[in-house]
Amino acid sequence: MTSPDSSGKKKRIFSGMQPSGEAHLGNYLGALRRWVGMQDEYDCIWCIVDQHAITAGGDPAETPANVLDLAISFLAVGLDPEKAIIFVQSDVSEHTELAWLFNAVTPVGDLERMTQFKDKSQRFDSIPAGILNYPILQAADILLYKADGVPVGEDQKQHLEMTRDVARKFNAAYGETFPETEPLIAEDVGRIMGLDGESKMSKSLDNTIPVLAAPDDVWAKVRTATTDPQRVRRDDPGRPEVCNVFTLHKFFTGDATQADLDTQCRAGTIGCVDCKRILSDNIADSFAPFRERASELHANPERVREILDDGAARARAIARETMAEVRDRMGLDWRSAIG
């Protein structure tokens, strides 16, 4: 998908992230750094999806602070309220209203076939309906703003295809209303593995690094990272192509240094600890501006509130236009019978 469209208007994209506190390395590499780069090219809407977060339970007492911390992370890494709409999902009630209406066109069988439902439902003795309906709310998030595209990873393609299918079914039943939103998949990232080298980066698995972590805390995490399992001694020849630490170097280490590390690793002239130390220092240096901006925002939380409130107001203006059209098409405007 290219931007702008033939009319000269920027194409609109939407994406969201669940609040579990400040963003981590996987969030940044997989999404946030890309979002920052898209803000000049697209009409961007970035959402903190707190209503998605409650489908897996959690402590309600922690949610407000988690939302604030993620908002600060958004702003610290460079999401710009002057270039994009940044808001919290629960501040725009039209998200859940549209999700309910989408239930009218979404077969249960389609939801039960979703890979994420099959995976998550195994964690519950009694499966919450929200786990099943999660893709419907996700479709509502996207289609409420008639987004042309969504930046997603490979693991989210099935969910976006569900969104496209919901749009097709709604349009067939009630008339042309929603676009078939396109996936915008980054080709240079791939699956970001956690520091354990086995699972996707996740805060719940404790295999990642907070984006706003101090240098010593970055090192405390990186030093635990799994490397080439066949390299036992420091002078054993290594295999950079299978080392997860070396994979992370490509995001934070210059090409010349990467090439030198590759050569030394294969020759067994540099140890894994030394390689990790270089990675840790480069991550900490790269994120130093983020820590500085975050410190300023933590000292001025009212500024964060203003940004989110303004973003919600701008989002609601778009959402209300969409919902007026949806209600009319679905026959929910009873006053039309009076004339």
C-alpha cells in the first residue's frame, strides 16, 4: 500500500498496544520504531487498548498506572501528538458499541478457528467470552476509523484477515461501508525472540528489556541472554547465524562492528560475555534520549493527560461519524420512521 491516495489525501493507519506498563524491547523493535517512522507518511492513529487487556484478567488496581506508563513510553520513543492521534481505547465508547454490532455478522465458527483463541483458551477452565470475541473488538478498533492499513507482524495476519472478513460480511449485509484494510508487514524485522532464545519477547515471560531501563538494568538483562548453545568455552568457535544475541546486534550495532564481531566469534577470539557487553552498551546508548524524555513526562503527568484527552476527543469525532452511518445502515435510527 502506498501513501497518499489518488486524491492526495494521506492514507489512514491504525494500531494499538495493550498496557502492561512501560514498553519493552520487543514492543520497540516489532512496532514502535516503525510507528515513529510512519507518522510523516500516513494519517496515524495509535491506541492503548486497555479493553483488550482485561480479557486475560489482571489486577484492576494496576491498570491505570500501566496505561500511564505505556503512554509515556509512546511519547518517549517519538510518537508525536502533533502528527498522530494518541488515545486510550476505553475513552471512546464507540469501540465497544461497534464490536457488539459486528456480532451480528460474525459466525462463531470463524472465531473458534482463530489460532490465538485456541492457544489462550487452554489457560482457562471456564473460557471468558472476551477471549472468543477478542477479534471482533479488534476489527471494531480498526474499522471504526476506516483504516486503510494496519502495521502488523506475521503473527497478527490471521486477525487482520478476520477484520477484512468482518468488513466484507457487513458490507454485503448492509451496504458498502468499510474498507478491506490492508496488512502492512515489515520485511526487515521478523519474529523478535526473547533473551531466552526460545519464545517471543514478552514481559510476562521476563525475557525482554524495558525500553526505559537504566544502563545497569539493561546489562543485568542482556548478560542472561542465551547465545550459541554449542559454544561452551570462551575460545570455542561460534556460530553468529544461530546466536540470538548476534541477531539483536543488527538493530543497535554498526555494520563494521557487526562484521568484526562475526569474524571474532567464528574464530573464538571474543567471548560471549564481551559480545553481550557491547550489545548492552549500544542498547543503553540508543535509548538514552527516550529515558530523558520519559523523565520529563513523569515529572509532568498532566501533560500526558492533556495529550491523551485531546487524542480521545479527536478519535471520538471520527468514531461518531462512522457510528452514525452504521446505525443508519443497520436500521437503528428509529427516529427515521417519524420523518
